[in-house]
Amino acid sequence: MSTHTSSINVKAASERTKLLLVSGSRDDLLTNDILDTLSRDHCSRVRQRVAQHWMTPPEILERLALDPDKGTRYRVACNPATPLQTLLILMVDSDALVARSASRASTGRRVQTSSDRDRIES
């Protein structure tokens, strides 16, 4: 895996290549560093794909929840991997669809506390 990953120059890749990379068909090539780079791409379509990808780490989803593109924020709200803390931010989004989607996604979930993490790690 590392030999493939190191040969990818994500910043220089075409938009089509970036979209294919986060399409789910080549998850073996994705790393957190690549997802982070793609989440900062100038193309909103690439950021949207990162926002909906199941492997996107919580800290990247949190940053994408503040993206200027409402389509990206909507995909963060719909991603099952998005932490509740991030959904709470999106529940007050200026776009009604984003806010509604975050509200629906948060139903039945609760904020994870440090005592929850301690209990899980024990």
C-alpha cells in the first residue's frame, strides 16, 4: 500500500483523478494525509466527495462543516461517520437543508464525553 500511496502526487492530479480517488473504488490508496489534501482542494466537487467518504477522519469532517460550499456541508451532515459535535454545528447552518439533515442525523445520538472514552478503553 505505501508504495502506491507514495507515488500519488495528489496536488498535481487532475480533477477527474481526484474524484476517482475518493469515489470508493480505490480506498486502498487513501490515507488521512491524502484525504486532508483533497479536503482543501479548490474544486468543491472534490471536497464534497471527501465530505461523504466513510474513511474521512472526524477532524477533517469538522473543518468541512465550515466549508463555504453548502453542498460540502450537506454531505458532512449526511455522512454517518460525522461526530455529533460536528452535527451540532451544522444544525444551525444558514442553509435550511443542511440544518435539517444534521438535525435528522443527530437523532438518537449523544455527545461522547471523556468518561465514555475511558469506559471504552478499559
